[in-house]
Amino acid sequence: MGKFFIDESGDGVIFDRHGRNILFKKGENNHFFMLGMVFLKDHKSAYNSLVALRQSMIADPYFSSLKSFRPNEMKTFKYFHATNDHQNVRAKVFEVIKGLDFEFIAQIVDMRELFHFILASQIVNPNYVYNKNVLYNYTLTNISHYARKEKYTFGISKKIQDVIIADGGTSNHDQIFIDIINNPRPELIKRYSLHSRKFNVLIMPSYNEIGLQIVDYCLWALQRYYYKYESMHLRSIWEKSSVYENPIEGKDSNIKFGYQLSYNHSTPMPSLSDLKNRTDKFAEKYPHNFW
């Protein structure tokens, strides 16, 4: 049985509890909401490969001298996490990951587009209130779509029984994920001939599950591409990747997600010049002092 692993980058939060915009004040790493999904065909092989790598590093005088390998730090000594790991550790991890049998799928929403839509909506309807669950509803519905397919995108048969989600830190967050995953929209079931059986949904911290560590690394590679315009990491896993970006559309305060911009192993990666131009456009439209 294959397993499906889910993690997110960004929290979907645009306003603080007083209604003030904090999207840009939190830093550029919140410009996009990304939901990452990994279908891992051979869990045992992936586990053995990455555990062996980490143990070899612990035994290596160079790696074991790094701060993140100190046992009391509870970082790389315990598990791989791309943000915490040293760049030389990341290089080794990507070398192993690119040889594993998995598929990475990501849903991306540009939070700046969403913010622009919210401003326009509040002009039409001053009582309009944004709820970040709209992001979860949309992106997780699509996850359910992929997980319920009987064929994995690259043609390998799959039967997903377990869906494992990275611990979101709150019971409310986790329950929202579980409810959306296990209650697919009937029209999608019919349109795409998907199965409707319940999954065994598990909430786990990343240090307890190697699949969550893989999706974390894949999301980190996507972040570096979208935020820093660095291609080397995403390029190393691109043949295993499908990325869907959803423009924001809508009218009269009804948020809708437009036609998906689709990129995968058979197409070029998203254009870096387009990503840079998009950032310049928002910087021009909303000067820094606006925030």
C-alpha cells in the first residue's frame, strides 16, 4: 500500500486579530501559500536510505561537529528538516531523495493576489471578512482528488490507505484537514471517477515520519525557487514533481480560484522572469510604506 504525506508552507494568515494587514510584515516567505503532497511508493526503502544517511553523518567527525547534530538541539541529530539543516547536509539529503521512488505534488496560491482580491471585495461589501479556511478547503479538496485516483500520475498503480499530515500545532487546524480529506465533494467523485472510501488519516510530527521529512525538503526546494529564484534544488526533483498554481478570481466577495497553471516533469519549470515580474508588479502597486 502506498502512503500519502501532506505538509504546508505559509499559514494563510493575512490579518491580525485587530484586522490589520500583516502579510508583508511577516516577511517575504509568506507571499505564497504552498501545500505539498508526496506519494511514496516504497516507504521502507525511503526510510532505510534516509536513516542510514543520518546515522553515517552522526558517525562522521565533520557533520557531527555541526550545531544541529548536538543531541540537545533535537534537530538534525533526530531528523531531517531543511530549514534547520546545514547546506552540506541538505546537499546529501537531496542526493538521496532524487533516487527515491515518489511523486511530489504542490498547490500554490499567491497571497498577494488574494490580498488584492480582499481589498476589492471590502469596497463592494464592507462587512466581508476573510477566513483562511478558504485556502485549506480549496487546496485540500484537490489533494483528496489526487489521493483518490487509482493511478498515480506517472502511470504506476496505487491504492492509498494512509494519509499522514504534518502536525499543524492546533487541534482545530488538524481536524479541518481530516474533515476535508475524508469528505470529498460529490461532484469531484463523479467527474473524475474517484473512490469515496475513508482514509486512515494520521497527524504526526515530522520527526516521527520519514515521508513528512521528504515533503518538507520538496517544499523547501519550491520555496527557494519562488522566493530566492534558486533552481538547483527544485531541478534535482523536477522529474518527480507536478506544480499547480491557482490565480485568484471572483466577484462580489466570492473567492474563486482560476484555471490551474500546471507544470510537471514534461514541461519547463515556472518562468523565473515571470516570478520576478510579478514581485515587481506588487511592489509598484503597493509601496512598502503601505504595509
